[in-house]
Amino acid sequence: MSGYLLGSDALALIRRVCKDYLAEAKNTLGNRSRGIMGQRNRQAYLLEDLYAAEDTLADPSTARARLLRKNASGNLELTNTEVTVYNRFQNISIDADTYIKIEWIDGEWQPYSGDCAPDSQSISSAGSDPSIPPASDSVGVDPGSV
């Protein structure tokens, strides 16, 4: 007979890796350590609005998302795998139908980056200081003269 025979320890390790991978994909690991799987970052597409958390420590918001993967052409495509994303940020919400990046932290998929909706605006904290004029007031001003 040719080939390799796997012992019970090797088969148990293969079962454990497969079980952890499936649990991660289904978001059912909870707070259990992922052992040899390590931490993981993924790309996803939100299926629902992900609202800001009421309380970072005790009341995160959640939304469903579908994972993305690269296809043979190098383009991203939606998978059939849905995960629950937990938002612990109290000042950040992300709209449904938005591309996001998530990472596995303490048994939860949490967002660390997300695209902005087409009608959203970016605001700098400097704009809240009354001594700093809005950007539209400084058009045509030589930066060296300020």
C-alpha cells in the first residue's frame, strides 16, 4: 500500500481546525480562543444598517454582512457566508449596502474600516473650533501668509 497513514492525533487536529474554521465563518466561536487559527481580517458587504453603539462596553449594535473573496480574475465577489458584525463605536454608523473591513476580536467580527455613502460628508474636528475658518472661507489664501 502506498501513501501516508494519519494517526488519531493528526486526525483530531484536522477535525479541530475544520470545526474552528466553520465556527468562525458562522460567527459561533463566542469568546473562546481560536487557538491555531489566529486573528483574521476580512472584507464584507453590509446587508443592514450598522448603527452606533449605545454603550461600548455593554451594548454594541449588530448587523448582518456577507463576506467577500477574490475570484480567479482577482475581482471581489460576494460569498454565501453571512456573519454578524458588532459595532462598539459610539460615534460611527455604517449604512447598509456598504463595503467594510472587519476583524475578529474577542469572539466578534468588528468593523475597522468602511466606505462612506455617496451622499455623506467628511467633517474635520478642526471645523468645530470657532477660531479656525471653514475651508470655503480660505479659498485663494496663500498658505504662507497665514
